[in-house]
Amino acid sequence: MSKIKAITIPKWGIEMKKGTIGNWLVGVGETISNGDEIVEIETDKITNCFEATSDGKLIKVIANEGEELPVGHLIGLMSDEVVDEVEIEAFISNFMPPTFD
């Protein structure tokens, strides 16, 4: 099992198809606890904060503020262990987004 955890655009409603990245509320290298708000995401109906689902550190931001992306798209990575750039790039290359159909 990978030490890296994906942060993706969540599906907050049945009709939600995409989200726009607002502010990242934590920076790369910062420690995150389960339940911490880590990024604002705007939909066509609401702006909400996405909360961490586990403890760790933000190790990479993939989507920048203002980017509009489909539900399930990879926007960042976190880990509770030290990982190197090779592991990060391999994770990104092999990432399969969740399906919601």
C-alpha cells in the first residue's frame, strides 16, 4: 500500500461534475490533521472547504488556484512518511481517479 494519499476534487452533490480550486489553506511541508481544512473548492452552487481524511503532511500541490477540474481529478498529495520525488512522480503517473457513475 502506498504511503502517499491522493487529494482529489470531491463529489459534493449528485449533479456536481467539476470544481474550481480556491485558496490552498496549507502549504507544502505543513502538517495536517484529520479534519483540517486544506483547500477551498468552488462549484456552480457553493464554495466549501475540503477537509483532510487522515493525518500527514502536504507533499505536493498539483492544481493551482483558479483551475477548474472534473470530480475525482488529482489536486494534491499528502503522506505521513517521508517520500522522495521518484515515489511522488510514480504515484502521479499511476493514479486512477475514482468513478462516480
